[in-house]
Amino acid sequence: MEQLHTQDFGRRSALRTTIAVSRRLALAVSAATLFMGSSAVLAAGTVAGTDIVNIAQASYDAPGGGSPVTIDSNTVTIKVDELLNVTVVSSDPGDVTSTPGSTAQVMTYKVTNSGNGSEAFALTADTARPGDEFDTSLEQIILDSNGNGVYDPGVDTIYTTGSNDPLLAPDESVTVFILSTIPASANDADRAEIELAAAATTGSGTPGTLFAGQGDGGGDAVVGSTGADSAASGFFVVRASDVTLVKSATIIDPFGGSEAVPGAVIVYQLVATTVGTADLTNLAIRDDIPADTTYKSGSITLEGAALGDAGDDGDAGSFDSGAIAVALGTLPGGQSRTITFQVTID
């Protein structure tokens, strides 16, 4: 009897040791699971509402040499909470060029649900940021309904706060457009900052803030490292241009002097200069031949090079209906072109 009692005591001690080891292993596995989950949250992580189920087992040889016995521990179930995170970035490669007085000017952003549960996000636009040169007037926030990343008027959806807040699955993104009007008073090279902000409708705030029972899948919702709100800015830059036209005249009289007598030649010079940083397109210069003078055929020049009068000879010059004309085409900002032509005083 004493020997049996000793053997039974040994088996019980071994069983207790096995159970203790199993429990420690179970706790270690659970801790590792939680640690892995928290580090993976940076890329959405385990989906909110997922049940993490764990059961430990103990096995031992039955007394008297019977078949091995295996027993289960109680089941431990942990529901993964929703981590509230969002990221907003500008999708424009750089400053968006515009001109004074332009309407429906588009700024493009991408909003991404970087949390682990489906979440709706409220959007706000700030077109009056401090520190820039001018403010635009907000027209609309638009959701890219067809997902092509390009604003399509009449196709994409107008956003209304609280009515169609974009509902995004984990790691899902939506392209958002902000439409603005550029004030007519904006000057060349001025910049305007436009900010888009997105916030989880469940709640936002200090990371770690808890919203009990409000998580996707029935668990809690916890504010993540982004504060469950995010913002990004893009910039409009104004590119404007104008042209100045300066005209001068030089007189060459028949006697080698500079008197305006009949038979004297007047050499007119026109200097066109663009002011600003934008290209000036379809720039054309026209000058009527003054009364009491006669145009001197073939006298038009551009930058010192002779131009024809016909208008169909492949160059930029022409003479027709009592006026000379020179088509300069597109002239970049800050550049000049010089034109000359001659008339004779009747």
C-alpha cells in the first residue's frame, strides 16, 4: 500500500507539473499572439472582431498502466478590438498650376483606412491655411466614385458630411478631390495651401482612447497611433503673364538727316515683352500703317530676320489691308521679341 501511495503521489506531482507547464506555454503563446498583433497593426493587422481562441491540454499515463489520458483546459476567447487609424496623403506630384479667377480647380488626395476594421471617415477641407499668399474659395469635396483617380464632372459623387462619409475596409483607400476657385486678385507665383482632413466617425483623440463596445465586430474601439484623424496639404501656384508693347520710331531723311520731310523713311520698332511666369499663347502683333505714309514692301523683321509680306510663305509676317502683322505664337514669361518695319512719308 505504501508503495502504491508513493507511486500515486508521484503521478499527481507529474500531472501538476505538466499542467503548470501547459499553462505557462498557453500564456506564452497568448502573449506572443498579442505582441504580434500589436506590431502588425501598422499594416491593418488582425481584422477587428476576430476571436482568438486558445485551449491548453494536459496528458498523463493512467494509474495502473492504463491508456494515456488527455484533458482540456477551459477555453479562453479574446475578441480583437478595432484599432482606429487613418492616413491622408496628397496625390498631386507637386504644386498645381492655376491662373487668377479660375474655377473648379482640382486638388487630389488619397484617404486610407490604416486600421483593422471597417470604418467611416468624416472629411473636411481647409482653404484658409495660415502662412500662404492667398486663400481659395471652397466649392466642393468630391469622392472618386469610379475609382479612376481623375475628377470626372457629373460622374464622381459630391460629398456631404454625415450623409455619405466614405466607409472603408481595412487598408482600403478612396481618392478625394477638393474643388476651389482662385481669386482674381492672386498674383503671379503666389501659392495657396489646401488641406484635407479625415477623422474616424467612431471617434478620435489621444492614442489609446477607448470607445467601449463600438468596435467593428462587437469589440471595443481603440484610437491608434494616428489619433484616428489625419490631414495632408497640397498647393496651388498661380502662373500669370501679361505683355508690354513699346513702340519707337527712327527717321532717315533723303539728306542723311533725321527730319520728317516727304520722302523720309520712318523705321518703326515694336518690342513685345511678357511679364510673369506663365507662357503667353497665340501672341500676335498688328500695327496699322499711319495715314500720309506708304508701307515699304518687304521691310518687316523679327529679331533682325526678314519676314515676307504674303502671309502664306511659311513665316510669321504679313502685310494686308493697310497693316503689318507678326504672329509670335507662344512666348514664355519674361521674354521679349523685337519687330521692325518701314514706311515712307508721302
